[in-house]
Amino acid sequence: MVGKYDLVIVNGRIIDGSGNPWYKANIGIQDGKISVITKSKINGEIEIDASGLVITPGFIDIHSHSDMGLRNLIYNKATYRVMQGITTEAVGNCGSSAYGWTKKYAEKYEERLKKFGLEYKINWTRLSEWKKKVEERGYAINIAPFVGFGTIRTSVLGEEGEGGERSDIDERELNEMKKLLREAMEDGAFGMTAGLEYDVQRNAYTEELIEMCRVVAEYHGLFMAHIRSEDEMLIEAVKEFIRICREAGVSGSISHHKACHPNSWGKPYETIRLIREARMSGIDVICDQYPWLKVAVLNVGEFFRTEGEEEISSKEREKILEYMKDDEKWRKMKEEAIKRNQMEEEYIEKKKRELAKRGTPFRMPWNPTTYFVIAHSKTHPEYVDKNFTEVAKLMGVEDPWEAMRKLYIMDNGETTVAEGYMREEDVIEIMKAPFTAISTDGGTEDEPKALHPRNYGTYPQFLGYYVRERKVVELEEAIRKITSLPARFLNLKDRGLLREGYWADIVIFDEREIANLATYEKPCTYPKGIKYVIVNGEIVVENGKHTGKLPGKVLKYTR
């Protein structure tokens, strides 16, 4: 025991992340690590009095998109993340990573960023090079990088229409994909992720994924996937994921597990049973979820394109509003949107039949007028959770696209929709399972741009609403789900628990006060109740304010 520690935390109740009941003790931190946990009096250069507060390990988010759009490099304070207690995040999710690509893919990615007003020179291809960039700039929290299957597959085959639409690939192409994957694993990737409802990735047969995951297994790595379907073929998609893990010999996590369409409601009772049975048979499969009833939120303008635009940006929304107010421009823009949607539906039906021949499931079409539901309308809040076909009936108009137009104009271009919505009974059923971790499916920025409240308040939503108010699980079990459970899955041997010798990633909060304040109307609102967040022994949040410190590390997978 040293005479004076760098930092001490005294008088608090420790919930150590193991699931054990809380106990009272003091924590001494030295050189970024927990040096001592003791009931004896200790002194430090800095002392935090945690009287009346709970001390826990830092929260670990295994499903983050903070690398998307190079946000780790641009918004390095990770404000959205650390203010809700996150000290470690896994990136590269849903098959999309900011590395593990070819030079040609990197050039295309750079051009795409320019359309969104981001000028950034991408002069790397490998994870090791990206890691160096992040470390040079500094980052507020720790990062566990995964490599994306979609990034790799698109790098080798091209986008859909350029080769990425193919399901049958040759041995040379598969070997090129494996080469990129091996490079990432050699550079310290934790494993591979996939987004099997998305372009290019959705076209891969199950056998292709098994082959790729066998490479991951060579490094004792992990596989995380946004599965093939979260609606009508949810059960088949879970079975496919378990099959991949079993045949490839990898540990896996089903990302943001949910039933997000009425035709899948009630199915989590079966999917949780399937995961439990897989675990009993020796397959290391878990899942994560976010504690919300709506899926990703987007502006209605994203259904449309103005002349010459292939992708929507925030600046384009003003143009779309202008086009909607002009009858002729609206007619052309609507016709183009309907045509694009019809082409997508035809493609999905074709691929569904093709992949079904080999037992690979496929998602249903995401029709803008029937699949998406209103997340926020400032002029008509009564339309929330209704699709545009239902809104059209309430408005007394025949065409749901016209209902969309009317509402968007009334809301001055601020109408948002969700890609599906869940039943709370299903959310709770998944949450209660001992193998379910809590994740955000969000990302990092330092500016208020989010559309979904999960970006600001996932962990306070879980701890405040589902734990304190709904009493779905005890607080100690809740803390395990957001600390040692994800740490165990990620094979982090010195994080996720409050133990002597572990890195000092710590959250101090008031369990009576902690609450999410973000809503779909005002998603960019910080939570309350989190007093301190410590990353690698450095105070990053102090009395609810970001200190500006950047002590995070890019972690390397340990086998």
C-alpha cells in the first residue's frame, strides 16, 4: 500500500460488476490502475467523496458505430458516450469498419464523406494504421476494434451493381477476402462483424460467412452480427447465426437483438430459448440489446433524392422541402422514390428465392409507407408509432406518399421515422436473459446532431427506467450486464470489474437520480445522475461536466 495515491474514491457503495451485492470500501488508484480496495482510510492527491453514491466499473458498449464516418477521429472527446458512463466501446459493427479495406475502397469512402461536408484524407488501409491515427489525435474512452465483413466484401467484389450483388463467389475472391481479414486479426482486431440486412453483405450465402469465421477462429476471435432478419424471418436468422458459430467454432453475439415488426412480436420467447439451448450445447453465443422501443431514426427526407443527388445530406433536406412545395418537382421526386422502392422490393424477392435454395434467410422489404413508423412530428404527435398508410387514412387522403408530403411540410422538414418498433414485453424478455448485454447502437460526436435518444441516454434509460422503476433486474445484475458480461465476451482480462490490478475505468452515480432525459422530440439531451466517469485513472467527467481529457486507448485483442 502506497502512502498517497494519485486518486482515491471514498465512502461509496461498491457494485463490483460480478453480480455480487454491494459493499462499502475505499478505492486507491495509482498509474491508471486500481491499486487497492480497502475498508481502511487512504489518502490521495485527488479525493472523491462518494457518500450516498454507487461506484461501478465503467460501462462497456459492445455495439457502437463511433468509427462510422470517421467519427472517432473527428469527434475525439466522445461526449455522447462518456457522459452516459461509457468507458469502452466496440467499433466496426454491422459489417462496416473504417479499416480493413483496399486503397480503391478508401478513395470511394473519402469521396462519399465529401458529400456530407467532411474533408478528410484517408491514407490508410489497415487497422494498425487507423489505430495510430486515433492514438495520435487522442480519444476520451477505450476502443475495441472489430473489422467489418461488409467493408471486406465490398472491397473485393464492389458495390451492388458492380459485383457485390453476387452470391456465388470464386476461390480467388474468397481468398482475397480472407487476406484482408487476416491482416486485421494480425493487427489486433477482436473479430469480425456483419450486417446481414444491408447491401452487399445480404447477398452472401451462409457458407461464405462460415468460411470467413473459420479465419476468425484461427485467432480465437469473435463474431458479432446484425442478423438477416429482425422481422418475419427472425427465428430463421437466429438459427443461421448459431449455425455459423457452431460450424466455424467462434464465440458470437447477436447484435441489438429485437423483434421490430408486428409480424415478429412474441418471437423473442423462442429466440431466447434457442440461444439458451445453444449455450447448453457448448456454443458460446450471447446477445446485446438497446432499451428502446424504436429502431434507427431518420429524417423523412432520406426517402427522396433531388436532381443529381445519390445520397441525402442535412443540407439536402431544405431542398427536399422546397421540392415538396412545388407540385411538378414533387411529382418527379415522388415517382423516382416509388420506382427506386419498387426496384428494391423486386431485388429482395429475387434474392430471397435465390438464397432460400441453400437455406439462407432474407429480410422483408422496408417499404417507406408501411414499414417505417412516425418517431416525431411536432404538429401531429398523435401520429407517432403509425405508418404512412395509417396516417393517410387519418388525414382522409388516398395516397400515403401524399400524406408523407403534407406532414413533412407541416413539420417544416423535421418529421422523423423509425425503422420499425418493438413491443415492451419482447424487450423485457430479452433483457431478463443472463446472457444479454446492453448496448447503444449509437456513435460519437461532440455536437448535438443525433436523432435517436440512444446516443445520449442508453445506460441511464436502462438503469433509471428498466431497473429502478420497472425492476426488471436487480441493480447488481444490471451492472453485470453492462460491465463484466461484455468484458468477458471481449476477453478483456483487466477491465469490467472493480478489482485490484484492473484498469481504473469507473462510473460514480446516484442510483436514486440516474435517468435518461433524451427523447425523440429532443434527442440531444444529456442524462442526469452520473457524477464522475474515470477512464484509465483519469477523470473525464467531473460533477456531470466533461473535463476535456483524452486518456482512452485502442485496445488489442488478447487470445
